[in-house]
Amino acid sequence: MNHRIRSGHIPAAIALVMLLLFVTPVMADEWVGGIPLKTIESGVVSGGLYHDAAFGFNSAGPNGTISDGGKTVEKVFTLPPHTGVQWAQLYVAVYCGNMKENRQANLEIQFGGDGDSSYSQTWNEHLDTEYGFPGEGGSGPVDLDNGSRVTGDYLYWYDVKDMIRDTSVKALVKTSKPEGYTGTFDGRIKLVALVFAYEDGSTDQVHYWINQGHDVASGNDPGYIGKTSFDISGLGEVDPDSAELTIFHMASANADMWINGKSVTGTSPQGSYSGSNQWDVLDQIGESSINFEYQNAVGYYKLPLAFLSVQCSNEPSGLLPDLTIAGTVNPVPSTAVFAREPNLVRITNIKNAGPGAATNIPVALYASDIDATIPVNTTIIGALESGAQTTVTLIDPTIRDLEGGTVTYTVVIDPGNTIDEVDKTNNNEISIAKPVRYNGYKGKGIYWEAGSNITTKQIYDLRGDIAYTTQPESAYKAAGWTTRTETWTADDLSVPAGAEIEGALLYIAYNWDQTPGNVPDVTATFNDAQLTFGTPYTDKINFGGYADCKYGLYPAINVTNLFALDGDNTLVMTANAGNKQALYPSTLAIIYSDPTATRKRIIINEECDLLAYSESSYGTSMEEATAYVPFPDVEAVNVQKATLHSFAGSAGPSEGNLLFNGDTVATSAWKGTANTCEAFVADVTAHLTATGNEAAVQSTDSGGMCACHQFLVIEYTNGATALPDLIISAITPNAGAGDLMFANEPNMISVTVKNQGEADAGSSVLAIEIDGTVYTEEVGTLASGVNETVIITHDAEYAHGASVSVTATADSGDEVDEGDEANNALSLDLSVYDNGYKGKRWTPTLGGDMATQATFDGRYGLVYSHGDSTYKGAKWPEQTVTWSADDLLIPEGATITDARLYQSWGWNKMTEDPAPSVVFNDIDVEAPVATYKDRKNWGTYDYPYGLYVYSVTDQFDAAGNTLTITPEADNDYFLYGAYLVVVYEDPATTEKRILINEEFDMVCSRASYSVDDEEATVYAPFSGVNTTDLAGAQVIAVLASADEKEKSKFFFNDQEYPGFWEDYQSAQQIGFSVYDVAGALQDGANEARLQSFDAGANGDNMYALTAILIAEYTETTLPDLVVTGIAPNAGEIFAHEPNNITATVANIGDAAAGTFDLKFAINSDTTVVSIAGLAANATTTVEITDPVIRSFDDVVTITVTADAA
């Protein structure tokens, strides 16, 4: 349905549809999506409109070459002689290889406009987006600021007006596969085009229009007809000499095409997937517009560019102007309106399209979130001759405090209708809705809600210094990395002999993070010890095509206890599934004390602040693109030297200014590259003040840099009077016993007081405040450089996850005259952990006691075996385990009641729990019926362990069994030997009560783990036990790794037994220990205890898996009384007289019955007869008289019970 229907009756419903189509000029293929073309530039020049292109993948045209399989295009454009350039734009289109997938590529464009062999301008783009078809729920075209992606094509454009200085200009375009990217790469170049509007000094008047978009007409929406229009109403009465319409398309074949409703054809595409067509449209100039339409019912036809030029030898004058906006209305930059500041709004190509001139032209700017009738700003354009145009930039002064929502700008020319024009309806233009965003390229502390400056995190005040080394640029890892190893040798970190390490801090920074969840998903070890990362400081651009790609810095990772002073120190990082970012080279910093060194105050600030300066591209001034680094804790007396070590990522090769207290310390300071995170070192001694010290890191170009950690080192001279200086150098919970706070127990807190001054300190009082409780302890005399450690016991108990505030204050009574009275206190917030080396009775977040999971009462038996299973280390391959009939002897005639397969594992370095596939006797086994896990839960080497229990009752075969267990890909955990526990029912066996308890509980009694024997105990309660006729009782304890002699014990109730080492099987690394507990068993509740025992050389590090109690009972002989018959009279009850009732009792048991009662219940009357006894297998008959006189038809119920009592 379109305007080419010329006659015939049109039903009302269809007419309505047509109306909707006409009043909605901006449409696109509803399935594929696209950007319809609109006029972005128009004007009048004396020369003309030039355009030429290289068409991919095989037609470079004159002076052009295509090489490298279409991935390199070099094109020389020979321009007409000209006296001026009014407008010029370079266009580049690249095919990524798939219409929807994110197939990445790097794009480099070089342009040379000087007519020589050099290229004076380079642009780089990273093609890294997906595309979603609207017809499949996708969002369609992707806005890339100076480009767009539609289906598989990226289209970019670049303003080259000011770069053209000769008639021979050239472009070199290349694509390449990004470093670290492992996906499919295409990168063939579809189009390299130059469009150029120029003056040549003649009297000719050439009117031109440039329409730009990225539209698609496809067989997915065969009814879609694309359209782009050129408004030529402003030409008025001109008499043109020529008029040409040109299109550049990206398709392998032409579409169906119309110009003003008339079908037209074109030449075959010059390239295999792009080309151009040109038509003479002189006969159409009398219309108000030139309309080009296209339709493609099969395949894909794509149109990015269309041009119209109309040449006139002369034009009439003295007519009316026609003021319009031929360009766009956009904030600067065009992708967002920024919060917390005024915004520049650029209106391009305000044009006089009429034949007459206009003067004193008012222009008004309106913002949708302010008022539709009151402009936020206005300006006056002095004059516009016919065909002239200009670009205006206005300031929207509105301050929007928070991001969120959108703003639409409207620009109206001559809002008061003071100028007489050809057409008053085309005086306004509306922007698309722009989101309100914080500008990530500005300093976080000012321009982000809740944003932070780069603030102080640690201070060291000591005789000593800081040494650090940053890994070289080669350590940088691009996105897609899988593993990285960085090593610092002893020579890398210069620490004087005799110095004491006070701190070792590791800094890891990254960029371009796109990991789901917005935090990198990595694991890391330092000298083989697993590291725990804090929450990273992050920043992001927050607008444009890469708005959410994050830069980050992890807070200093304390590796003091892991640092090797005289050897290599190695950091290994591994990316987990889904992780995606690039890694900067890491920095290792060592803070050491040295009594021979001068006193220094080392202030360490941390944050991540992304900065970039470009008023046109990013909307930032240099002042705004500044990160601030306050140092409030500076002692500025007797300062010998102050040095700032300022780290910045991607800073260089000559980028950024460093300021201190408002003074410029250095310009073009950082000399790194896009792949470094290095320090610029500056002497700031002359800029230091007594208070309010602040450094500033300032971006100086659009490349961008990321300000990170900052070290300010202040060195002091020796004062006239030597004084002591007491500080708290360390607060350590449970020192040497985990160095952490543990849950559900008292904790030892060690505090070290150090005299870092130059004179001895007299005795003083140390105050330690823990969650409001204050402890005071005497500290003796401390010589210069000497320290004393005080230990107190804090009895309060905390739950796992609690945070405990500890503040220690040296010389709390101000008894010592010190060189620095402001550095006596140190505060820490200590996290509380459940200690996994304790039994789970002490660690409720990790589990509980070893509880009963299965109970069997009756004539049952139980067998168990590990078969030929063995321990398997990490990366184990598929395993097969067999059990012979002799391993698990099942008596003939017995029935399998329960078969349980146990598989334990440990040291799991994967992010998920193990998930092997299990096949038992060639039948897939479903998921475990029970899963038990435990872990250390603190410090390094905190890897999960566990036990899976599978039900294989239905698959079990008494003749023999086979288990096949297959790992998942890239498994990284070990397996203990598997074992089976089988319960069977057998009428020939004795009565038993069997209770099976299960858990996985890691225990180790060890002072350095802050665990004693009582805590390193696993409890297995057994309830409901009867000791009557008990023949025997045993407990089978199954443990892993319980191999150390005299380092474990077993208890049952109050009875102690030897430990488990004798039963340890080295091949399986598990053992079955059997204990006779008959003498300790008691009625009701019982309890087994499996204990790691420390006799002075640490207890066994062992893992409790299963505890089975089997209570066996003796057979007993008893009588069994049965009433075998009841007989009234001769079988009848007679009316009107008493009746005799006879009952027969038999003892069918194995023993004689003693005296017992026989109770007769006749309706509501009861008679009891005592019987002296009855031998086994004997019978007796008892007769009574029922005296009740009954009537005819009465119903009589007689019940006889033996041994009713």
C-alpha cells in the first residue's frame, strides 16, 4: 500500500493504514531494523559536490587498491580544483562476518590531505558489539557515536574538512584481529568513500543535499519500502542547468527503485557487495521534493548514503528567505546529557533555503524536562544569505543533580514569527531523547553521586622506606586472557640488609571489564597461596557505545606473610568461565623499617578514576578531567624531602599533568602506553603545606588515562631534640594461631607497641578497646627501635560474619613526651570466621553433628568394602572400580535392603562443586541423595572438600559390582577411594538395630590453627537404643587421611578407645575402624566422638565421613497364650435362665506360662478367673456361669482375654 496506487476504491480500513504510513516518515524494516536516511547537510557552493568510493570487496576504482583478502584498502581521491572546502566527510564500512554475533575486529583509518606520501591523521575503532533483530526481540541498530552497526556492517564517518589542503588526498583503511580474541574474524571492508562540497570562485550556484543513514530493505519484511527525501521547495523559481541524484549502497544486487514514484533501474554493483547508482533528475526539480524509494522482497539491500546536487548558472534574487535546520540538534557529545553541569547543545546547519536573505534571526533552545514554552537559552544569528548556513552552539545552563531519565531538545528558529518566510512550518528541529548520565571521564569525587577522590587507606610512620617494582608492559593481557604469571626476583625489590618487612602490598589493576556481574571472576595465588580479593574500586565511561566497560583497581592485597625476602615472588592469575577484561601489569610494594634510615611518613591512597579530556568528543575540560588526591595526614615540620609516586593506567606516551596544591608540578608527565600502569615520580617538597595538601592528576588528551594508587613519601630531618615516638605497629588476633578472629570462642588479641623515635621511651599504658570494652596494660621502657607485644584475652564470643572493631592506643595516658603525639592509635575492623578445622558443633555455618541418616530394626546384616578403588589426584581421568562377591558377602536367601555408595573428594579449585557422572553396573546413577561439605574457611589454601552419597540399591548385584566415574572437563580436585555400605535382610540372622550416621567434617587439633582437642572433635549421636538382651555392639568409623600414629582418639559415651591410624589404607587414603562398644552402650541416647588429638606435635588433619552403630540382641524363649475357642451351653444362649460359658486357652510358646488371669466380658458384665499356670504347648478349658436372665432375641457379645493384666 503506497502512493503509487492511483485509482480504484480504497476501503476505509486500508485508507487508515495508508494515512498512518504517510504521517510516520521514519520507519525501518520491522524484522531486521535499520536507520532511514535523513538530510544531515545541505547548502549552496560555487564549485560542486564531489563523491568517490572504493567498493568492497573487489572494486577500488581509480587510484585504489584492495589487498589482504579485502581487509586493506588504499584509495587516492583526485579532487577538483577548489578555493575552499565547505563540508567534507570520510565514510568507512566494515563487514564483521555475521548479522548478529559479536565477531570482533580492530579498525585503523589513516587520512592524508596534504598531497604527499604521509598520513596526518589516524583513527582507531574496536568493533565489539552484538546485533539483535527487532523481529526476534532485539533492539536493532547500535549507536557508536561516530558510527553505527546494522546487521553485520559497521559504518563510521569522520569530519575531514579541515584536513584537505590539496587536490590529491588519500585514505588507508585496515582491519585486524584483536589480540587475545579467539573468536571468528572477518573484517572485510565494504566501503571507503569521500564526500566533498567545495567552492571554486565561479559565479555558479550548486545546491546540494547529503542524506545519511544505515537502512535495510530485506525479504524478512517484504512489504517494507524504504524512502529518503530531499526537500527542494526552497529552490523557488530557479532554472537549474543540471540535477543529479546519486546513491551509495551496500548490496550484491540492486533493489526495486523509484524516484518520485517512477520506477528506475541502475547499473550493476561495482563491488561484490557495494556500489553506486546515479540518475539525472532535472525533470523533477519542479516538485517540492525528490523522493528515492527502494524495496527488496528477497535478500538484503542496504543504503547508507544518497546525494542530490542541482547546478544553476544564475538565480533570481529579492525573494523571501526560508529558514530551516538541515542538520541535527545534539548535546556535545551527542550520546548523553551530563548531570551536575551545564551542557553544550550544537545545532548544525541552520540554513536559509529560500531565495531571499534574512537578518537578525532569533534561535531558541528548549529542554523537555524544564518547560515546553520557556527556552533555556537563546541567541541571534546576524544574517544568512540565500543558500547560506551556519552551526550554532548554545549552553543549556540547567544543573541536573542526579543521572536518570532523558532530555529531548527542541530548537525553534524565529519563535516569535518576526521574519517573513517562504515556509514557516519548517523552523524547528527536535533531537532524539538523550539519557542523563554522569560523565565517567570526569573526576569521580565531584561528578559522581557518592563518588570518591583518591583517598588515604594506609599510613606507615617509621625509620625505613618503600620499594616497589611494576611488571613490564609485556605483562599486559588483553581481553580474553586465560592465565598470567608475574615474577619479582630478589633484585627487583631493593631492601637493605637487616631491614624488617613491615608490609608487602600487591596492586592489581584492569580495564575494559565486561564480566557478567560487573566484577572480574578470577582466582589468584601468590607464592602458591590462594589470595582473597577485596571489592575493587571501579570507574566507567558511562555513556556512548562502551558505557559499561569498567576500569578497576583492587585494594592493596596484603601479602606480607607470603613475601619471600631473598627469593622470587610469583603471582599467578587464572580467568574463570565468563571472565572478560584486560589486565594491566601488577605492582608489588614493600614497606620496611631500618634503624639506620631516616624517619619517613608513607601515605598510601587508593581509588580508580577514569579521565579523558576532549570538549568535543567527551564534553570535558581539563579541569573537569581531573582526579584529586587529598593528603590530610601530613606532618610538615622538619621535612627534608617529599616525593609523590603517582600511578596511572594507559597514561602516555606524553600525557597528563600533575598538580600539587594547585601548582603545576609537571606537564605531559606520564611516559607509559595504553598497556601500562606506571608511576610518575615527582619531588613535591616545595609545594608541601602545613594543612590541606592535595595532589591532582589531570588528563590532557582524548586517549584517556586511569588514576590509581598514589604513594606520598615524606622524609624528615633529625630535629634539635631527640624524642621517642610510640606507635601501634600491629594488631593481630590469635597471633600464630590463624591470625584471625574465630567464632564461638574467646580470642587472643596481640598488640605490638613500637618506639620508632630517636630517643628511649619511658613506661606507658596501652589501651585496647574492643567493641566498647577497654583493656589497659603496662608497657615497659622501650629503647629507640624496640617494640613490645602485649596479649589480652577477649572473652566475648561472636558469630561467623561479625565485624569486631579494635582500637589500640599507645601511651593512652600521655605520660611520654613524643616527637609525634598524633600517631599513637591504630584501628582495625576484624572479620570473624567459623574455623573449619573444628568439629561442626563449633561451626554452625558449615554444618552440624554427624547425624543418623538411616535406621534398620530387625533381622538385618551389614557389609562394607572399598573394593579396588584408589586415591586419585587432581586432573584424574575416568575411573573404574570393582567389588567382587567376596568383597561384599551376602548370605544365600538374603534380600538387599539398602546399598549406599560413598565418594569423597577434596582440594577443589574449581568455582563450582564437582559434578562427575556416575555409572553403576552400566546404569546411570542419579544425583547424590546426600551431599556433605567442609572447608578451612579462612586464610590461604581454603579449598572445599566433600562427600557424595549415592543410592545404588536397585543396581546392586551380590555377584559383583562395577563403578565407572567420569570427571567433568578440566576437573581440578582429588578423589579419595570410593566405598560401599550394604544392608540386607536375612531371616536366618539375629535381631539387630543398625544406625548409619553421615557427614563430612574436617578436624585438626593444632595450636597454630587455634584449635584444641575438644574443638577438633566430631560428634555422632545415636538415639533410641535398647540394651535389653544385648548380645553385642560395635561402631564402624570411616575416616579419610587419619594416618598419623597416636594423633587421634575414639570415644563412645565415657569410654576412650585408640585412634584410627592402624586401619588407614594408603592406597585409598581412607580407613574402616571397628570398635566394640557393648560395654559402653546405654539405653536411649548414645554418642560417639572422633577426635584429632594433639600430644604436643599437632593432631592428625583428618576427615570424618561415616559412623555406623550395630547393636545385636540374643534370642529369648517366652510363652504365648492364645484363646482358641468360646462355647455357650451347647452352642446357644437360652432365654429366661442362667447360661454356662466355656473358653479354651492354649500356650503355643516355647516356655511355660506362670499364673495368669482369664477375663470373660459378657456384654457389660465381667468375670475374671485365675489360672495357676500352663505348660508350653498345653491347653486348658475354663467354664463360668452367666447369671443374667435374658429375653428372647437379646444379642449377647462374649469376649475372652488371656493374661489381660
